[in-house]
Amino acid sequence: MLIEAGLDFNETIRKNLEKAGVISTGALTDVSAPIVYPSGDGYTLEVGYPIGSKQLEYYDFINQGVKGVGGKNAKHKKASGKYKLKSKI
């Protein structure tokens, strides 16, 4: 049951990223396989990105939003967040 919940969690990540339109390379959708291990009197389910992965490096960048420097997409022009592009790439 816990493994199934972990797989559902991973699928929800993929769907949310797709819905938000933040998938370019697909790397953010590459989450770890769920891991279940005994913990105290029960079990622990571990889900998410692998430790040391590229996803962890730019997860916060995507999650917080990026204020762009122009472009055709008004959504990106108005994005707010702690990250900001300083020049067009």
C-alpha cells in the first residue's frame, strides 16, 4: 500500500509540472522510486528526488518563480519570485 502511495505521489508530481507548463527537458519528472523501510513500530515511505540530483539543484528555482527580462509569454514577464534573469540568453 505504501509503495502504491509513493507511485501515486510521483505521478502527481508529473501531472502538476505538466499542468504548470514547467517541463522542458523532463528532468523534474524523474523522481526516485518510492522506498519503504521499517522505522520504529511502523514503516517509513521515502519519495521525491534523489539526494544530490540535478532536480534538487533547480527545484527551488522553478518552485519560487523567475522574473524574466522579456519575451512573448506574458505569464513569464509577470512572474514573481526571488530569482531574476539579468539578460536574455
